[in-house]
Amino acid sequence: MDAIEVIGLTKRFGDTVAVNGINFSVKEGETFGFLGPNGAGKTTTIRMLTGMTRITSGRALIHGHDIVSDTRAAKQLMGIVAEISNVYDELSAWDNVVFAGRLYHLKRVDIQRNARDLLETFELYERRHDLAGSFSKGMKRRLTLAMGLVNRPKVLFLDEPTSGLDVQSRRIIRDVIQDLARKNVTVFLTTHDIEEANVTCDRVAIINRGVIAGIDAPEKLKQTIESLQSVEVSFDAVRPGVVEVLRALPQASGITKEGDKFRIYTADPPEILASLCALAQEQNLRPISITTRGPSLEEVFVRLTGLSIDTAKEEGETDAGLD
């Protein structure tokens, strides 16, 4: 049985179709990424899957339980961590987790045990008696995750789990996600961070304008776009005009400068390598590194959505209901 099964899921807001008949399934123990530009339908989908927004048509099943007709059984299996923190600043870290446990009607002994384990996992136990209002953004995010896991869910929904966090908090959260996968917990996460999805997720779905534009393992998605092969080169010194010289290579279909490196897009990397060697001798350039690269997940995202990830980040979140 799949942990999550989505069948013809649709959401309309008046004349606007936010999610348009999407279908996918997520296996038990899988870490599944849900990517898309701003307004693509990510948040609307996760709100329907968790019973927070009414479904216009279609079905969503959590371990076989319909989120509409069998809501209580479905929700008992899930943990939810929204992008906006639900931490109560006037309560201590300990009391926040205990309060979350009570909402799930857990036994007192289970709440006490889980609260201790989770606060230790997220490196917050030493601060358990401190008011959450004194915590940094990263600490609050970790506390929110502890609250979302207090019922030991079989499916965890994460909306932008590491957005804007410090390195320590990102590392801890990623380690926890990997540990949950080892424990056969299904993780469904939405993110704007393409690299996070690339290194964290078993599979990703890319949604655009309310429909699924692509769904597969990150590496398999990359293989679908052969035209985005490239050669990356850096030189010991960069002279004016080198970009124009590289762009003039007959096998080059495009070029970008990334830091101290130049990335040359081509359908024929071996020919570009040969041309680069000849060019280096001719122009007296000294390459210090040359690497052939396939397409990145970010480039797949751009190709499938027609929108750069930088643009999506700059736009930020739209108002609730249309993302």
C-alpha cells in the first residue's frame, strides 16, 4: 500500500484552477519532494492532502484512508510542519511540545518520553525551560519540527523546512529527515531549494500551473534533458574578452560565468574538450580545472516550468490559497 495516493486531485477558487487533476503516489518510507514556481499549486496541494483545504474533486489517501471520508484516521497517521511557525512564544520549548502531544490525545507518559527524545534530537533539551520567544529562527524551526513529530507519525508533511535557516539548523533537519527515512517514515516536502531536493529526496515532482510537469528520481529527471550537457572550465587568470572567445567555439550552444568558472553548454562535450585544448594554446590560457557536467536539477526545473529558480525565490510566497 502506498503511503500517499493522489487521484485526479483538483482545487478551484472561483474561476481559478489552482490544482488541475493531478495524479501521483508516494511509497512508504520515501522522501518525496514537491517543487514548483510561486503560485504553481504546491501549498494548495499540501493543504488538501492534510485536510486543511476542501477538495473540489478527486481523492487523496493516506495509507488507504481517504482524507475526506476518513479524516480522523488519516490525520492520526500524519505530522504537519507548516512554513509559518506555530510555536507559542510565551511557552517554554518543553511546554510547546507537550501541548502538541495533548492535541494528538497522547498518553502523558508517551508525551513526556517523546518530548525528551525530540528535544535532544534537535539539540534543544538544554534550553527546554526557556521561553520559545527567546529562540532564534533556526531554533524555533527545530522546535516546530519536534512538535510535528511528537505523535511519531507515519507520514510527515514539511512545507519549506529549511528556508532561511542557519547552517547548524539545516544540518540537523536534514539529518533528522534521513533518520526518518531509515525508520520507514514517509516525508513529503515542498521547497524552493533545488539543491536541497537534489540531495534529500528519493523522487521529486515538479508542478507548474496546477499540473505535474515531471516526476521521477532527480538523476532520471536530469537524464531527460540531454541538450543541457556542458563543460566547466576555469583558468589561472581571466583576461578581458575570454567570454566572447569561448562563445565563438563552434560546438558551444551557450555560455555562463559562475564565479571563477565558465560553463559551456554543448551537445558534444568531447569536441568542446578538444577545442578548449587548442584554444588554450592559441590564446596562452592555462586551465586549472576542466569538468564535464550533465544537467542539474535546477536546469530541469527551469526547462519544465519556463521560470528560473532565482525568479521564484525573489517573488516570495503568494497569498494563501493560490500557491
